[in-house]
Amino acid sequence: MRPIRKFLNVYSGLPSSLYVLFAATVINSVGMFVFPFLTLYLTGRVGMTQQEAGFFIMIVNFAYIPANFIGGKIADTFGRKKLMVAAQVLSGLCYIPCGFAGIGGNVRWFLLASVFFDGLTDPARSAMMTDLTTPETRRRAFSLTYLGHNLGFAVGMMIAGFLFEKSTSWLFWGNAIAILAAVSLVALKVPETKPSREQVEASFGSGATDEAHRGNIIQALLSRPYLVMFTILTGLYGFVYAQHRFALPLQTKEFFGARGSVIYGTLMTLNATMVIVLSTPIMALTQRWKPINAVALAGILFALGFGLIGLAPSVLLMYLTTAIWTLGEIVNATNEGTYVANHTPISHRGRFQAVLPLIGGLGWSVSPPVVGWFTDRFGLKTAWPYLGLIAALACIGIWYLGIIENRPGRKLGKARAM
């Protein structure tokens, strides 16, 4: 028990509001019932074809883009808490009619509305996390939230599988209850965190990496070229990491035939177990590192973990490579967000949390069709070394970016004044 207590102590001393957000994250993730089973629901219950279901899910994903942009502006202008509470209540309420028999194909419109309102919330949620922390506490706070999401999701998937088979209506109602319960905690226990005008004005000329910026979002982004380049490079990580859902299950099927789906399932179980068990110890071991150096280390682990997958049809190799890239996932998940938060201007936190995930997420979005095209022509096994090379090149770029930032006379993450 003493080693466990020692590792958990790394989360002590954080603001009380962060523990409330952790609890809300766990509740929300436990109730994340609908979207993991959305394809099965649309094809099996609503009667869509696979093509129609795929097209609808693509539209759902695109709905986040305008929602994030709008949410980022609202969060910076009117406040994080107001937006979070209003948008999450509306998102949760949209699930309730979906559970009633006879709604049929209209469920699509309620789901689309729910996703839009949830997209409004994302920049406010991330900005609130940044508001509540300092550069010294952000890594621990982001790690705690990451742990809470994975704990809740692991429990929620077991419940969701039962509900999908036994009571589909409660798949939607349970999701709604979880969202409303989580946002109630935020409404009752978390104060508004938007920086005051005085705090923003005081940051000008401070030289801090989160110094406020006078200007619009484009001008603010141009003033942070290192942060933009960091986001593009980590987007290459996303390009590689996305293949654990696309090419990896196909590779297990090619290697092991009928056993492939079972083996892939156990690989994902290994991934989830490692994330839950090792997130806290790894964060504790790396908390004295500079975030950018830790993100570079994640690239080495991604390069090895994905680059070696096609080496041989060995179950042991599959488990080993999964363990390696999962370690990369854990290291990256905590430190990437910390670096971004530390280098985001205090005046634009909501808007940066809307735009940067869009830039970084392009790699993840284009990865399946690009790699699918490649594997159709050159084979699955051929793709893995190239994916490893992409991760390695991104790692080198991030490491070099950290070296450039530390040169004398340069402000971290900011353009040199003209």
C-alpha cells in the first residue's frame, strides 16, 4: 500500500476545483454509452446501411469544427463556466428523446445537436483546466484528468455493452444522466475561472510564456510559431497513433486469421490496463522533465512500438509492441497538453483550445484513408516501418524545437519581437 500511496500523493495539493473536475470527468466517462456503439445502433436498430452510417459519423465529426470555434470565442468573451453548464445541459437533454420508441431516423438530428453542444464545451473545459493550474501543477492536473477519463471509460464500456443488448433506451438515458450529473458538480462546486481584465493587463510585458496578446486569433497564433510547429509535429504522432484502430486490427487478422479479432481485443485490453495502472507512476517519474523533452521521448516509443509491428507474425511481438506504443501514449497524453497550456496566451486560452486541436487532429483524420491507400498497393506489413519513420522524424523535430527554444535571447514559444 505504501508505494501506491506514494504515487497517489503526487496529486495532492492541487486546487479543490480540480478534484471536482476529476470527479466530473469520471462520471461523464462512465456514462459515455452512445458513441462507442453508434455504428452498431445505426445499422442494427435504425436500419442504415454501413455506408450511410459511415457518412453520418463523418458529419458528426465535422460538427465539432464550427462548434469548437464558436465555443472558443464564447469562452474567452463571456466565461468558461457559463458556457460549460449551458452547453452540457443542452447536450444531455438531446439524448433523452432518443430513448423513446418511435423516434426512428429522427434520432440522428438529436445526436447531431448533442455533438454540437458538446463541441461548444471542449474549449471551455480545456481553458478552465489551464486557468486553475500553474506551469508547476499542470502536468499533475492533466495526468489526473487523463486517469479519470480512462477509469470511467473502462467501467462505462462494461455497462454500455449490457445496455445495448438488454435495454437500448437506457443507453441514451444513462448517457444523459451522466452528463447532467457531471455538469451539476461543475455548476455547484467550481467557480468561474476566466482571467480578469486586471490579470490579462498585468501579463503584458511579463515575458512569461503565457503572456497575453493584443490582437485576433490569427495574430496570436503567428506570435507563437514554436507552439504552432509543435502542434503540427504532434499531429504526425496522431497520424501514426490512429493506426491502432485501423491497420492494427487488419494486421492481426492477416497474421492470425480467425483468431485475429480475439487477439486484437486482448491487445486493446492490455492498452487500457496499462493506461490505468501506469499513468500515475510514469507521470511521477517524468514530472521533473521539461514537457517538450517528454513528448520527444513519446515519439521514440511510438517509432519502436508501431515500426516493429509487421516484423513477424508473432503474438508475443504484438503484445510487446502494444506495450511500447502504450507507454508512448501515456507519456504524450500528459505532457503534450502541459506544453500547449504553458505556451498559450492568457488572453486567448479558449480560442487556442479550439484551433490547435483542429490543426493537430488533421494527422489523425487523414491517417486511415492515406494508410488504407498505401496498404492496398504495397501491403500491410510494408506500412509499419514507414509509420515508425514518421514518428521518429517528428520526435527529432520536437527535440530540436526544444533546443531552439532554450537558446539565449529567445522567448519560449514566442516570436522574437521585430
